[in-house]
Amino acid sequence: MRKPGEYGSMFKSMSTEWKWLLKYILNYKKEVFLYIVVGVFGIAMGLGSSVASKYLIDAVVSPGKDSNEIITSAAMVIGMAVTQILINSATSRLTTVVGTRINTQIRSNIYENIVFSHWEEINKYHSGDLINRLEGDVNVVSNSIISFVPSVFTRVAQFVGCLVIVLYYDPIMVVFALMSAPFFMLSSRFTTKMMRKFSIESREMNGKILSYGEESMQNLQTLKAFDLTRKYTQNFRILLESYRKVKLDYDKFSIILSICMSIIGLVVSYSCYGWGVYRLWQGAITYGTMTLFLQISGKLTSSFTTLVALVPSAISIATAAGRIMEVTTLSSEKDEDKEKALNLMEKVYNKGIKVTADNLTYSYKDGDREVIKNASFEASPGETIALIGPSGEGKTTLLRLILGLMEPDSGSIEMTVGGESLRVSDSTRRFCSYVPQGNTVFSGTIKENLLLVNEDATDEDIENALKIADAWGFVSALPLGIDTVVGERGVNFSEGQVQRLSIARAVLRKASVLIMDEATSALDSETEGKVLKNLMESNPLRTCIITTHRPSMLQYCDRIYKIDENGTLVLSE
């Protein structure tokens, strides 16, 4: 049974999605207009060819057989047909040239929107689902700009053109040609609802499959180590089977709808044919007019059917647009304090940065408690402070707040340079280097990984950074040295080596604030001590903020702050 407001809500959503899409289409209005002009011209050639065929046949079967009229009509038919072929070829080439450009631009824009979204908001989406939106949904939307919208205009032009021609020669024929209209109108609400449902289910299932596949590929070593490959293979098959069921249900619905439309189309075609034969038998029309009726009535019916068939495409496009709109309307980082941050950068290297938090409180938007509660601390240039406490009690959250990835509910974090303060935001990240928890190296060579944070660094700078991180020993022993390929997620190196490469990358950034989240957890105590000593000696003004579970790290820290189970931060004695 239909729920109250169900259809209204569905059409309201689709209307919102199409409004968003039409604003996007306006960016390419010249290309769309060109497609419409070329398409309408092609339709005109096709209709003109049908009319010319009528005069050609009448000229051939007429008793006088005027050769000039026959030649002229034949030339018009051939000329228009050839012109239509050339137009179709040009349109195909135009589609490829312009379509790939639009697709590239849209993907670039959407990617930019995603990566510049506030971390906490975009982090709710699985990376596989984001890739699905960036690839599959963007392809649907970009194709709609270059093909769907012009198709609406060209099909309407064909429908109106056919209608005018039929009305001119025999108005009654229009009644037969449009017999299918009431069926399509009456069934439109139900078919729209079902197509919308299948479109959403299909895209959501595809997103789940991509997410599951991506995650399992990234953790293949773990799956093998725990002998989980069979279980994951089985789960993947279950997901694929669910997706297959959705597609089969949609196909079943489409086939039933197609059969109904085909039967109605057949009735319409034979009705038009029968009426034409009857009129020919009466002597009211010529053989040429009869041929024209058959061609035009078929085009009239097909153009109306095509317009109706655009509805599933419109629904699919709206669904894709809605999924893109969902991630592009998230709050974006603006780098609002960029100028002030850049001005302070000139003073950083001589004075260092002091990081201060005052009565900081934070709770995740979907959480039911405060992760950080009234936390205050300070870290001055040349100091190393440690944040300790049980797992899951807010240490990493506090580092994210310092990095400006999230905003506190109350309180403040500031970075101070020579008496000038700036609240922590995405603008202050330029003062920071970060060694995150876990494996965060990228595909490519060691050199490429390090240059990500400082593209102007020389090979000598890279060597120095690797030495500070105690990584130069194993890197220099490699046959290709810094040009050695790391592999996806550092597959060619141990966890300890990957951690030291991550530390070297942070050092190469030459930032005044170094934030390390369990950054030495895979190192032995001797290497850990050596790395920390090197870090402090390499830049006496560097401010270090670390989280750790290892007591051996604490001997290198000037102050230790402990986060308890209530999210309170206290200075440890």
C-alpha cells in the first residue's frame, strides 16, 4: 500500500537533484546548444527525406512520369540521406571529443570537492563508495550533459515535426499514431517509482561491492594470515548475488514494461497501416502519401515512445546526481586564515611555535559522550610533550583537533609565533608535520613518497631526512636506493621500515610542529631512542607532540599529559 506523501517526496527529491544538475549543465551551455542545433538539423533532414520520398513515388507512379520531377525528388532523397549520415558521424566524433573533456572536468571538480570537505563529514563515507560516486555516478552525469539533455530537444523536435506533417496530410492519422499516449500517462507514476527504486538499489549495491573489494585487497595479507580468504570469497559472492538479484528484478520489470509497450506499439502501427490502406482504397491519398504515412506515423510513434523511454534515463541520472550532490554539498575547508598564516611563516624558523589548548571539549557528532572534556595543555618550541591513556580514549582525536581536521565544541587551540596567535584551523596545518598511526606510505618510489611533502627537496635533503629517521642504513643498501619502489601500502618493507620512512617524510617537510601518533610502535627501544634523539637535535626549536603506549618514550618528554576514561586531560607527575 502506498504511504502518504511517498510519491510527493520522491518527485521532490528528483526535482532537487535535477535543479542541481541543470546548474551544472549551464557551465557547458555552448556545447549543449551545439548538440541541440546539430541534432535538430539531422531530424529535419530525416523528415525532409521522407517527404521527398513521397513526391518521388508519386512522380514514378503518375501516368505522365515527369523525368525532371523524378530526378529532382531522387536527388533530394539521396542528398538528405547522405547529409544525415554525415551529421551522425560528426555528432559521434563531437560526443567523444567534448564528452571526454566534460567527464574529465566533472571528475576533477568532484574529486576536489571530496578532498577539500571537512574531514569528519567525509570520513563517514567508505572510500570504495566515494570511488563509486567519483567514477560510476560522474560518468552517468557527464553523459547526461552531452547526450540526454540534447536528446530531449531533438526527440521533441522530431515528435512535433512528424505531428505537423501528419496533420497537414491527414489529421485523423494523428489519433491512431497517439493511441499509446493514455497508457503511458496513466502508468507513468508507477513506472517512475519502480525505476527510481531499482536505480537506487543498484547503485547502493555496486558501492558495497566496490567497498568490500577495495578493503579486502588492501588487507589481503591479513586475510591470508588468518585464513579468511574462503570466508571473504563467500561474502563477496553473496554481495554479487544480491546485486545480481537487483539487476534481474529490474530486468524482469523492464521486460514486462517493454512487452506492454511493444504490444501497444504494434496496435498503433497496424492501426495506422490499416487507416492508410483504407484511405488509399478510397482514392483519397496517393501511393506516395501512403508511404509517407507509414514512415511518419512510425517516426511519430517511435519519437513519443523514445520520449517516454527517456524517463528511466532521467531517473538514473537524477539518482547519480543526488549521490554526487550528497558529497559535494558537505562543508568545505576554506583556508580562511591563509594570509595571516603565511605572514607568520616568516617568523617561525627563528622563533618556533607554541601550541596551546584551553578548556577544549569535543564530542563526535554521532557519539553519545564527550571524548575530550575541558582539556588544557601547552607545548613550547624545543619541547616534547606526550599524550598517554587507554586506547580509544581520545589521544588521536586530540591530535586531529591540533591538525585542524575537526573543530572543538568549546574551548580553543592556538598556535603562537613571537607573541602573535592564530587559532588552529586548516590554515595552520602548513606549520605541522604528521606521522600518523598505521601504514601511510603511497605507491611509488621512496623518493616520490618523501617529495610529496617538499617537492623542492634535493637528494641531499632526502638523505639527511632518512638519516634522522635512522632509515638511511637500509635504504642505501638497496640496489636502487631512494628510487626503490615502495609498493602499495609499503608491501616491500617491514612495518618498522615503513614507520621510519614516514618519519623521514615528516622531517623533510621542515615544519616547526611535529605530531606523532604511535609513530615508533614498530621500532625496537634502541632504534626508537636513536630516532627521537635525532629529531630533537636536528631542530632545537621544533615542538613535538606525541601519543604513545610505550613507557620508554616518556623519558624523552618534557611533560606528560594523561587522558582518563572521562576524556579529562591531566598533567602527569
